[in-house]
Amino acid sequence: MAIPNASPHSERRAVQRTPTNQRARLHSDFGMQSCIITDISTKGARLGLAADTALPLRFELEFFSTGQRVPVQLIWQRGPEAGVQFKLEPTLLERLDVRTWFRRT
């Protein structure tokens, strides 16, 4: 039996999302922008933006509550909402830079 008005995408999610209302900030080469994290999982988050602004493909998401910055990749954007995936693997440049191998996180 199908669930009325259910999104076909909701059945494909491998990780459960948790609704939240956390303040955050986006950091990129284009500057800084405040946002709200409306739901979050171990793989990514849904962001609510103050305006319908095009986001870059990659940026950092800073959590106000902890000050922690996490690199993210834009997966989708529809108006003032966006979905991002956490990118926690080191980049190629980081893997090639021996100094980062010994850095404490």
C-alpha cells in the first residue's frame, strides 16, 4: 500500500535524517552567509537560506553551537533550500602534503 503524498526519494535514503533548527554559516571564496540547518544525518544536511542565492559547488559549513567547520558539497538547490553532502575524506592535495598526515583534528 502506497503512502499518500510520499516522496519517491524518501524511500531511497540509506541514512535516517533528524529534524533540527540549528544556526550555521556557509564559508566559501565568495564570502560568508548565514543559514539554518533544517535536518541532518551522518551523510549530509538540508539548509534553509535567507535568500534565493546560488551556492558554490563546494564550501564549508560552520556550526554555531560548536564552531566546527565541515567541508561540504552541494547536491541540490531549489530556491532558498539546499541539500549538502559532508566531504570528510582528505582532498588529493591534502593526501599529497605530508604535513597534513600528522595534523591532529
